[in-house]
Amino acid sequence: MSTATTPTPEAGTARRSPRLGHAVGLSCRECGTSCGLGPHYACAACFGPLEVRYRLPRLSRSGIESGPPNMWRYAPLLPVPPDIAARPTTEPGYTRLVRADNLARALGMRRLWIKDDRGNPTHSFKDRVVAVALAAATELGFTVLACPSTGNLANAVAAAAARAGIRSVVLVPADLEPQKIILTGVYGGTLVTVDGSYDDVNRLASELAGEHEDWAFVNVNVRPFYAEGSKTLGFEIAEQLGWRLPDQVVVPIASGAQLVKVDKGFGELASLGLVPATPWRVFGAQASGCAPVSAAFAAGHDTVRPVRPETIAKSLAIGDPADGPYALDVVRRTGGVIADVGDREIVDSMRLLAATEGIFGETAGGVTLGVVRKLLAAGQLDPGAETVIINSGDGLKTLDAVTAAADGPPPIKPTLEAFTERYAGRTVS
Ligand SMILES: *Cc1c(COP(=O)(O)O)cnc(C)c1O
Ligand SMILES: [Zn+2]
């Protein structure tokens, strides 16, 4: 059952083969070697990352539409037990796809949408990936849910574990936004702050995963299952557009998994005949203070040289992104571009999104919109093509980035005179 390279939890070895829906095995993304479904994440032959393989079922649009109003409507396309919707999960997904006409007008675009993943239970897209990781981990016999995190993942893991009634251990860099640390602690798991960067925290997590065989580190030792959760972003965008694919989709990049899986989601829907197989282009967005994938794209490289992050977009601050090379593949194959923007443009775009559409996204949302503006200016994004921007998190978690905007004029006395004296004859702003 177990391979030489990946530890198997004791409980897992004694169990029947895992019930993970239509998933049939794992295969190496580098050399194609397959292995059975299990707690494996590295290829036994070449140490390459593993990917879930399926025998995809026949599905109908109406079957999906009559499913639960959360990501489990796509359970047949995920490595989860068939009864997942009846289990205690945080029920993420099926977030709003918002038609952004005001923003489109401001940018000179024709048809623009925001996929607003603030609507998830802990206010970021991470609830999607954690839900799949937890379901698979439970099925594989793990008993503790753990992760290294840049903040949002910690929130999602702690909440999902609380709801499922299992223990959680999350590790975060000590210099994270205070809001994100508070939001993790409140769910009651073990919260470990580490004096180091995310990449240091990630290394520690890998060592701990070797020590504690019953701990599922969602983005380390059950990563192949975790990553599949991001496909639901692609599925939902297509369903919410009326069962068709957008021409362009713009996705933030931290590890690069979200971008890769949005593309995979579109591809699965097309191959199942659920959407017309029209071409789509995938664009990637990074912060200039942590832009290793953008740099590799610009240089024409296939591999990503790690960097030391220095940006306000902490949720995207992964200096050594595991899926960077695969994100490069997807973007090049579909004819997109990867670019980056600096902290000032990030904040400016957070404000633009809020002021045009009433959507207060986190710094990651500012990165994505900032890159859209940059690519439009450079003529690299088609303003006439239907475009979806992913807003992956909530501005309330990164308030510090915009606190200067709250430094307005001093308060007035509660009288008409005082109001008129200050604001008469001009727009209140
Ligand atoms: C983690 C995260 C991302 C990107 O995730 P990857 O799959 O690692 O690229 C994007 N936005 C937010 C808000 C995140 O927390
Ligand atoms: Zn391999």
C-alpha cells in the first residue's frame, strides 16, 4: 500500500480502499507514473507532483443545477465521498458572479464579471480547497487537519476542522495581518506563529508531516486532493455565465494551483459536453514584490527562480511557488499573459473595485484588477472580449492596506449650518 517516498498513516493502511467518488488514482505530472489513491503527493519514480485521475461520469446541466447551492453540486467531479453534501462541512462555493458594468465602463471594456469569492464561509477561496482536502484526508485515515499558511488558508482550515469536530494545527508567519491571525484563533485550533517567511513555515510543515503520520497538511501531503477544489471556480463561472466559457479569465497566483485548476475545470466541462468548447485565455497576476512566475514568463523560462517576498499582498507572498511551472504552461498554451503590479497600484485597484462595484476585495483582488489595468494599457488584454476577474478574498482582512483612505476631514457638528459650511456646493467625497 505505502510507497517508499510517502508516509502512510497507520489508520489508512488497515482501511478498505478509499471512497473518493470517480477518482481512480494518482499520476505524476512529470513522468506519468501512476499509483493508487492514497496519501501520496510525490512520484515514487521522479519525486514529481501527483495529480488526481478520474473516470469522469456522464453529467447533465440539470442534474448539476438541482444540486446543493454550494460547491458540492460538482461533487461527481471531485475526489470526495458521494455523500459529502450530507456531512458537516462549511459548504463553500457557489459565490456570486457579479456583472461589473461600472468597472467595465471605467476601464473601457465591453463585458466584465467579478467572481466574488468573499462570499465563502471564511471569506476567501481557500474554503474550497480545504473542503476537498478535509474530505479526502478523512477518507484516507488522517485525524488532524494542518497547514502552513499565509493567512486565508489558516482561517479555512481552523473553521473546517471545527465544523467537522477534528483537531487543527496551523502555522503562519508571525508578521501576518493581525486580522487574519485573530480570525484563525477564534475557531479554537492550535495556532502556531513562526518567526520566518512563508517559505520557512512551509519547510517546517514538511518536516512536521514526516513526524506526525496522522496529520494531513492540506497543501503538503494531501495537496493533490486539495488543489482539485479550485476547479469549482471554473465550473461555477461557466454555469453562472449560462453554461459557456468566458473569453478571458484573470487569476491571482500564489502557488499557482488556483490558476492551473480553473483551466482544468473549464477543460473538464468542455470535454463532458456541458459547455461549448470555445477557446479561453488564462491570465496570471502577481504582486511585484513577489513575482517569480511573472518574471519567468517575461524571461521565457519554463522554471521559476525563487524570490524573497516583500509585498502588502501577503496572501500571494509565496516566493517558491509549487505550481509555478504548470501555471506558465497553462498561460502559454491558452495565449494569456502573466504580469505583476506594485503595492501602490494594488491599493489603487482595491479602491477602484470598491468605488465602482461596491466590492471590497483584499490585496489579492487589488493585484488581479491592477494587472488587468496594466495589460489593457499594454494592449495585452482584449477590452472587447468577455472577461472574468477573480476576487479571491475580503478587504476586511487586509484593512491596513487602505486605512489612509479613512483619514478623512474631522467630524462636523450635527447641524445644518456645519454641514453646509463644509459641503455646500460640492459633491460629498
Ligand atoms: C491562496 C490565495 C490565492 C492563490 O492561491 P494559489 O492556488 O496558491 O495560487 C489567491 N488569493 C487569495 C486571497 C489567497 O488566499
Ligand atoms: Zn514521476
